[in-house]
Amino acid sequence: MNRVPHSLIDELAADLAPVRPLRRARGIALVATATLVAVGLVEVIDGFWRGIAAGQASPLFFIANGMFAMLGTAAALAAIRMASPQVGNSHEGTRWALAMAALLPVAALVVLGLQGDLGQVAHDPYGFGCLLAGIEFGGLTFVALIVWLRRGAPVSPPLAGTLTGIAAGSLGTFAHGLACPVDTLAHLGSWHVLPVVLGGVIGRITVPPLVRW
């Protein structure tokens, strides 16, 4: 039996350095901080919609923005877990949250289709602005999750990128939604959903090269 020389072992061990263990609480705190900063920027730049406190917001306003917040939270937690691979990592919560959020655009498509008013989406004067704002305000969360994933070792970078983008898009559109006074099904079910969809696509394309190990 061949023995490995002690000198070789010493050389290999000489390059080793202690690594701080990844604690999910730190990842959660990082994403939470990024989201709170985004919400603060929404207030500073656009100002929250005062109709919320005045009771002018429709039930759909709270349902839609609540969905985005829940989906963003579920996707962010899944991405944070992916930085520390382990047997049994499941993304069922994110799948259910996605299915829940998908009801919004599906309902908009069905209702507007039956009413023959699908053109309302294309002629929405505030639509494109809400799309851009949702993406922009999700940028901080996007960067925070990339920083966290780079500290770990995600087994599936494409999936980690998709979850990162979905989380950023959802939390970004949630943050901007606090300033948007348009609470119709046509608007919320299209222009506020698009940042989530585009975020997932952008994340899947751009994140993997940044987090591969």
C-alpha cells in the first residue's frame, strides 16, 4: 500500500484557510435590508399612495401586492437555501407561491377576454412606467442575492438565477406597488406581473456565470 508523503499533505494543508460558515439568518437579513431600502426609496422618489391610508384602495390592491410579497419572500428563501446545498432542499413553497401569483394574470386574461377589452392593457398610460419601476426597485434584492450565492456553492446555478430574478422582480413590484394608485385587474394583472416574469428570465441568463464555482 502506497503512503502519501507527509510533505505533500503539509503542502496541501498550507493553502487552507478557515471559512466562515454560511448562516441563513444572515442571508435573510441581507435580503430584508435590501427590500426595506427599496421601499424607502419608493417613498422618497415617488411617495406612497396616500389612498391606502384613506381607505381608497380596492381589495384587489391588497390581494395583488400581498401575492407579490409572498412570492418574493418564498423565492428569496429558496435562493438563500441554495447557497448551502444539502439533501432534502425543496422548493415546494416557491412553486405554490408561483401558482398562486399566476392566478392574477390568468384572471385578467379571462375577464378582459370575456369583456372584449384586452386592448385596455396595451393602452394603459402607466403600464410601462410600472414595469420599469418594478425592475429597478428589485435591483437591490437582485444584487443582495447574488452576493449571498457567491459566498456559497449552489448546485444548480440556472435554478438559483431564476429564483433570484423572481424574488427581485416580485419584491421590486411589491415595493413600487405601494406608490401606484392604479388598482385595476387589467393593470395589476399585467404590468405589475411582468417584472416578475422578466426578472426570472434575466436571472436565469445573467446569474449563473456570476455564481459558478
